[in-house]
Amino acid sequence: DTFDLYLQHIKPGIKVKIENLFFATNKTYILPQSEQAMSDLANFLLENRTVTIRITGHTDAVGTDEANQILSEGRANAVRADLIKRGVEAERLEAEGKGEKEPVADNDTEEGRQLNRRVEFTITGTAGEDIEQVF
């Protein structure tokens, strides 16, 4: 058997959607089926102690702007809190919510709304270290 490994150079500005991260509907509670995604992110940060990130929550356009802003902030903060519990230093983690302001798909379809409900992280720093990650 053969397989390909891809190295990605980690530098400030790189944005990554956290795949397989699930929340209860309209809640900030991270569901248990998200364990692998959260474990992988925590391990990446624990192995690369100079990396700092900004965690950003996004919602679809269902509901009020205010409710979506609160939900997106709550979900980003839930991810941040989970990473801190796993040993990542709090000062390396920022959290923000964008609500429904930055859609990646059409909010007129269920598929589009599902794509818009996401949490991403952006590399904000590496303390000048050259880091490559296997994907």
C-alpha cells in the first residue's frame, strides 16, 4: 500500500475550517462526536508551542443578527475553553464570532446553510519558527 503525505507550511494568515466539529442545535455545547477533531487540534497546538490562533465562529442567516452573533461567539469560546482544558495556554488562543456576516455559501438552501455553520481558526503567529504540518 502507498499513500501520499502533504506538508503545509504553517505561517500567519493561514485559515483552516475545523472539520467534524459538531454542536447541539442553537447551542454552544460541543457534541461528543467532535472528540477527534478537538483532540487533533489540541495535539497540533501542544506539539507546536509557538503557534497562536484566532478561533472564529460563523452561523447561517436563520434567526436574528443578534442571536447569530451571540451563538457564533459562544461556539468560538467553547472551542477555546475546550483547548485550554486540554493543556493549551489561554494566551495563545483568541476567540471571536462573526455571526452570519461571512457566508461561504448561499443561505437559501439547507446545504448552503450547513456550510455557513462552521468554526475556523487562523494562524496568528509562530514566533518566527518555521513549521510544517503533515496533512
